[in-house]
Amino acid sequence: MPRAGLTAERLTLAAAELADAEGLEAVTAAAVARGFGVRTASIYAHVGGTPDLRRRVSLLALDETADLLADALAGRSGRDALGALGDTYRRYASSHPGRWAAMQTLLDAATAADSAGPRHADLLRAVLRGYDLSGDAQTHAVRLVGSVVHGFVDLELGGGFDHSTPAATSSWTAILDAVHHTLQTWTVHDPIGDQQ
């Protein structure tokens, strides 16, 4: 019998808040149940335990960031859009480090396809349309931008830039400028053709 007041949505939000406060590893069925003052068994009518809670936090984070990205990118193109994309991810990760961590976990193919993940890819490809990239070049560029954004944000969250100068924000601007220049001048070499 489901306990009154408990819903999958409330449990997911509580798990997300716990992840942000204490880290994704702190999200367990027992910890979330404690937060509601109930036994762990009471939440199983709504969620499938610890792995399911973490998966739900990942899906929540993907939804939230896709909405933020859509708003941030509206009417922008080129370097302005690239900056809006990167800044949106960076701000979200800083405000919601546990959700950001959850968003980096692998989802099974069916769950990923039904998630907001494809919206993220579509939004990034929309940014890249301003650079006249298509085919393999666009796919390479998607991977480049994703690697730069996620790599920088993860290093920053982990304190990787805390003890050096210039400030991380200065590097962030310079890096986005460099990525913008790279995207403007992108060329793709055919490794098979290069060997002939």
C-alpha cells in the first residue's frame, strides 16, 4: 500500500537535493526514506531502490538542463550561442553538483532514447549550424564541444583550478574563444584518403 504523501516525483526531488548537498554516492533508498521519516520499504511502492533513484536524478537533471539550454540559446548564434551553452552547463553544475554527477552516468539505450538526452544533442547541433558544419565534421564538433565543456566543468568542480592563476573564469572565456575559432576553421581529414 503506497504511503500517503509519498510520490515518485517527491522522492526523486529529495534524492536530487541530497545528491547536491552530500554527493551522488549519498543517494540511497535508505537515506531518502530517512528524510521522509519512513522505513525504506515504504518507498518501494514508488521507486525501485537506490539504482532507480539515481537514474531518476539523472533524468531530472537532463530535463532541467535541456529546458535551461533551450531558453539560453533562443535567438543566439555563433560565439554567443556557444558561450550560452557552455555557461548554462557550468552554472548548473556549480548550483547542482550532485545532479550534474548523476547526469554523467550511463543510461541503458532505451532509457537514454526516452530521456532529454536527445534534446541536448539537438540543441548542441543547433549551435553548430551557425558554423556551417555537417556530416562527420558536425559529429566531431559535437564531441569536441562536449569534451571541452564537461572536462572543464568536472575539473573545476573537483577543485582542479583552485590553486593557480589566472582565475578559472578567465580561462573559460579564452577556451570558448579558442573553440569558436576552431569551429570557424574546421577541416576534416579522411584518414583512409591520407594514407593513399
